[in-house]
Amino acid sequence: MCRSCRNSSLRAAWEEGIWARGKILAAVVITMHNIGAMSSYLFIVKYELPLVMQAFMGLQSDNGEWFLNGNNLIIIVSIIVILPLALMRQLGYLGYTSGFSLTCMVFFLISVIYKKFNIPCPMETHGNHSINSSVVEECTGKFFTINQQTAYTIPILAFAFVCHPEVLPIYTELRNATKKRMQAIANISILGMFVMYLLTAIFGYLTFYSSAEAELLHTYSKVDPLDKLVLCVRVAVLVAVTLTVPVVLFPIRRALLQLLFPEKPFHWARHIGIAVSLLFVVNLLVIFVPNIRDIFGIIGATTAPSLIFILPSLFYLRIVPVDQEPLNSRPKIQASCFMALGFVFMVMSMSFIVMDWVYGENRSGGGH
């Protein structure tokens, strides 16, 4: 696919290897997955930005002002920051903002590591300096835990590492684009993100152990709500996720344009209209869906295995002609097994998530 994109547009590459139903399926899956990604980023803005505003104004609690309402703030951020960036014509223009957001996440990682050696265990929560008697149990790490929340672990991990929709748009804008160069970029990016995710998770867990919450920054606030370093980290995370939303929007718009207007030249009205419509839909999701875990779980259990396992295998079976590789050849058998693994993963994940919905604990919280 990438080799085809070097000599033609993304649409031409798709038309070369994918039949009409395949294009529709790919566009739908990419759209669903990236809308889920945009929603998850704006969820972070919804819950973190009010706390940052509250800290900057020196308020001890939410007094009901409009500028402390997360729903109002995500609409303002979407209009003032995200929409102008999303209206850029080329994805390459967002390279600088992506680099800055990556720097913010590196700062987040460094702060988590630093806090590990500065917060005692058991932690002394704000306004409560009593020490729990079961110190040994509370400050002992568990290497493996199985509970109702485990159903969301694998889908969330899959969701975190799905970068497939961005590969072709990035490839088409590379200078001297080659398959080898694109592979090197993908390997370095995935390895870097894996190391950052892993170190953040390890040091965050080793700081709070069983007291760690689903949203790590909220746990730090229990120690000291006015901690200046944590406040700076919140700002860095907000900047990072806000600047990532326009990057995620590009593949959705590209997929919709190729699906709905395959023969039409570039037009600003379509370009702007799709961006505004997508941001409108995502804002509605963030405002009305109560828990980010639901978005992570559903998207991670459906579109993630489709993009990682099912669609690549399906397209390989379709693109490579039978006279070149028969269906009983080793590569096509491996592709078929890979696709079957994706379906197994999808069914198992969705089954566990539905069971958690039916039999799980109270899920009304907004933790993320």
C-alpha cells in the first residue's frame, strides 16, 4: 500500500487493492476509532482544565462559575485552539505542534519519576496526617491482579498503540518516501511511546500502589491540591492532548473525503465542513457520555482489533493475487490466522465489557 502511495494519491492506492465494500469498511473503522481517540483527549480536557483554572484562581472548591464547567471549556478549546489547527490543509504543518506535545509528555514522565521519590508511602492525604496501620500491605506492589476492571485492560492497551490510520497520510507527505523509511519511523515512534507508557505506569503505581486511581493526576491532588509541579504537569498534559486532536482528525477527514467525494478536487467548503461536523459530534459525545472508560473499552474492543488484526489480513488476502500466492500458501494461512485472532480478541473483549456493565460496580463516576 505504501509503495503504491509513493506514485499516486491515497485514493489511487485504495482503488488498486481494495474493492468498494472494503473502502467503506476501512473508512467506517478509521472514523469510529479516531472519533473515539478525539473523544478521549477531550475528556481529559473536560476533567483537568477546570481543576487547573481553579488552582490558578486560588479557589479551594468549585463555586459553580461558568469557567469552571468542563462542558463549557471543551467547547471553547475546540473553537479557539483545535478548529484553527484542524483547518490546515497539510498534515505536515502540525509537525511542530506534535513535537511540542511530545515534549509535554516527556515532562509528565520526568515528573512522575521525581514524585516517586518524594511522596512517602502510605501517602498522607491533604487534611489527614494519620498513618494507616497496614503499611506493609498498602505499600507492597502486586505483579498481577484480576478483577472486573481487567476486562478493560487489553482493549485500552490496543487502543493506545493503534497508529494505522495515520500511516498512509504521513507516508504521502514524507520527503523521499520509501517503505524502509516509513518502517523506521513507525518502529522508533512505537518504541518511544511504549517506553514512555511503561515508565509512567510503573513509577505511578510504585508511588501510590493500591491507592492509585484510574486518573493518576487526581491521586497526586489528594496529597497536595496546590502542588505547583503537579499543576505544571496538568497544564503540560492539557497542551499535549489538545494539540493531538487535530492530528487525529486528519485521517478521519481523509477517509470521509475518499469515500464521499472520491473524484472531487480539494475544496475549502468540504474541508471546513467536515472538520466542524466532526468536532461537533465529538463534543456531544464528551458532554453526554459519563465515563471515558466506556469509550476506551468499546473502541479498543472493536476498532482496535479491526485495524491491528482483521483489516490488514483481509486486505493482504485480497491484494495479493491467487496465481502469485494461493490460498493454501504459508503467508496467506498466517494472514487468515491473524484475522481469526482479531475476531477472537474482539468477541472476548466485548463479552467481558458487557458482563462488567451488567454485573459490575457503580459506574457513574467520571474517572478517567
